[in-house]
Amino acid sequence: MKAVIYARYSSDNQREESIEGQIRECSDFAEKNNMTVIQTYIDRAYSAKTDNRPSFQEMIRDSARKGFDVVIVWKLDRFSRNRYDSARYKAALKKNGVKVVSATEKISEGSEGIILEAVLEGFAEYYSADLSEKVTRGMTENVLKGKYNGGDLTLGYSLDADHNIVVDEAVSPFIRRAFKMYANGEKVKDIIAYFNTYGVKNSRGKQVNYDTVRRLLSNRRYIGEYTLNGVTGRIPAIISEDLFDKVQTLLAKNRHAQARGKANEEYLLSTKLICGHCGAMMRGESGTSSTGIIYRYYKCASVKEHTQYCPQIPIPKDYIEDLVIHHLVELISDDATIEAIANVVIAFQETHENPELKLLENQRKDVSFRLGNLLANLELGISSPSILARIQELEDNKAQIEAQINKERRNNPILSKEQIIYFLRSLRPTDINEISQRRALINTLLNRAILYDDTLEIFFNYGDRSKSITLQIAKRSNFVKSGSPLIKRS
């Protein structure tokens, strides 16, 4: 895995040596777990109580480029001391496929904080989906009418005076030619060269690349289909359906040829499954037998990279993941446990106020006090142009602060007990084999799992609860895909 290191110290009481020590321990952790460090981000004399840190924000922006998989910090308080910022930015990193790991802490943070973070992230996702549903109702009408809905226009189209999507006669011939080239057996690189020769840019005015052409060749808008959230409207077509279908057949054939034997399997316990012998992470691996069967398993990073001797043997992926899922489902199926978790989250929220919101509310209180004094002068008959101008200035300032308060409350909501219970119950899987439901259970409820020779120690993101499970040794000696006795696979 590719990793970056984030290091920080907060005040003049700490020195440059603090940064050097953090980087050294993070680098050792990366080497031990076979991670390649490609960059280091450093904030000097910045508090983690705020997200206004230059290198931190640069790291968040860079994560969108998909250039690294892990952010390593010396301790998680280097990342953030603000629970709400932590939840928000970890969620942003997660969307970009990046995880945050601590080089020195086996348990990521206090249990109450962890479960609050998990609930906040999950509920934010639910809230976002609910809001999106409401917003798209109006957008659906635009789809049915073939009107522009915002964002980048598809290459080859433009807008008329009424915001209807129409064919761009200057660019559409190049689109038709691109489809014909691919249908006649020419390669994507030939289409790129063709576009570049004639100066055709993508929808953002940049030079086309491989991804641009692949997306273009798969875009059903070119046959007149304009789809949003399952609703399809009509816009003018640029190519025929027969030509489009021929290109899709060739694309599927070429993708299959490139991906043959390279199954993209997600290892859900990555960064959470730890070797009980040496403390290294267990990494996802796969291998193919002489008969062509693919076996997937977790293997100690020390064994894989020969960094130190470790007696840990690999364990089948499906067996260990099913084992963990089984006990997480057991935990979340208990109403009493859900009630207890909700109480913990509520108590934590009450004792950990949002510092940004508190600051804004104090600013509003101060502005209201000043405004009240000036209005009192008016009631006493004391008036002047400067007083009236000052009143208007304070009222504008108060309106801006209230807008910021509303935004902060939307971004960092205080959850009710009913909302928390609703979210936790939504984690109960309807299909135990569905990957997104398994991922949600592990991300929300599992802190870490430590693998020993014949036992697995599971630590939950709830209180100090853990569970020791006896492993079936026979299951570890042969890598059978559906080897779990706990969950039947279709």
C-alpha cells in the first residue's frame, strides 16, 4: 500500500524534534507493515482543535487524486482533537479510498468517541441520501424535458437560450468519428491521437486522455438517453443505437480480455486484523492453484516481506471475515445493546460541545448585545446617521453569523437518541453476503481483531467490550472458499 505521513505539533512548548520523532515512528510502522511512504505532510505550531491547518488541508485535497491508500499518524490526536472534524475528514478520506491509522495506538481512540464518530459518519450518509432525494425531484422534471441540470455538459452538446440540451454541430462530428473508429477495430490511443490532432478538448477544456475516451464510448446520452436516478428523458441523439451497441460489445470483450484472472476482491479487515505474534497488520493476499482455483487469505506482513521471523500462518479470507461478521451481527441484533450504545453517544455529545459552534454563538450574543444598546438609544430619541449606519452593519453581521451557525449545525448535527437508534438498527443486514452491508458493520462496530494461533480476540467500538473466539484449526489448513460454518454462501 502507498502511504503518507501526517505530523503536527501544536505550540512552542514542542519543538522540531517532536516532528522528527513522529516521522521516525510512523516510518518504522510503514516499513513493518509493507507500506511505501510517498509523502510527508507537516503542520508546525497548529492546534488539532481546528481544521485550519495548511498541510492538513493539502493532504485532504491530494487524497482525491487517489495517489495513496493510508494516512499514518503518530497518534490519532495528531489528526484531530475535534470529534466532529475527525468524523468529517475521515469520511472525506474514506470516499477517496484512504484510511487513517495510528503508528502507536492499538486501540484507535476512546470507545465512546469511536462509536459517536461511526454513528455521525453513517447518519451523515443517510442524511445526504435523504436530502439528495428531495433535491432531485425538481431535477427529474428537467430530465423529462431534456433540460440542463447543472455540472459539466457532455462533450458534443451545448445549450440553447431556454437551457435545452442540443447537439453542438462543431464537436459532434468528432464524436461520431470516434465511435466509428472503435467499431472498426482502432484502439483508444488512436482516438486520443485523433482528438489531439484536431484540438478537441474534454468538457472542462483539457486535453482528452484514456479515461475521457472510455467514458465517452460508454455514454448512453449519445443515443439520446438522458437519465437521472432511474428517470430517463430524451435529448437529440448523435449516433445510432446500432453503432452504440456494437461499440459496447467490443468494450466488454476487451475489458474481459484485460481483466481475465484478476478478480478485484475487497479485503474488509484491512488495517483492522492484527497478528497476535508480532503486532504487524494482516494483509490480503491471493493465489491460484494448479487447477486454476483462486484462494484468498490474510497473511502477516512480517511473513510476507520477511522483515522478521513470525510463526503466524495465513488464514482464509472468507472464514475470518464471516467469523467477525457473525459476532457483529450478534451484537447489533440485541436491542438492549443498541439502547446502551445510544445512551453512550448521547452522553458523549452532551460533554463534548462543538467549539466552532460555541464560538459563533458567543459572537452572535455579543453582536445582539451591541445592537440592543443602539436600539435603546433610538427609543430614547438619540439618533444620528452614524448610529443608523452602525445598526445596519450589526444587523448584517448578525445575519452572516446566523447563516454560519445554521451551516455548522447542518454539517455537524447533534443527533437525537431516536436518530441514533434508527441508524444502529439500519445496520442489521438484510443480506449477510452483500458487500456494502458487511463493510458497514465492520467500519462501524469493529475496532480491531487480533489473530493468535487458535483464538481471535475481537474488540468492539463500544465501551471496553471484547470477545475471545476459538478458531477451528482445520479450517486454517486448507483454503476452501466457502469454508465458513457460520454463513451459508450462495
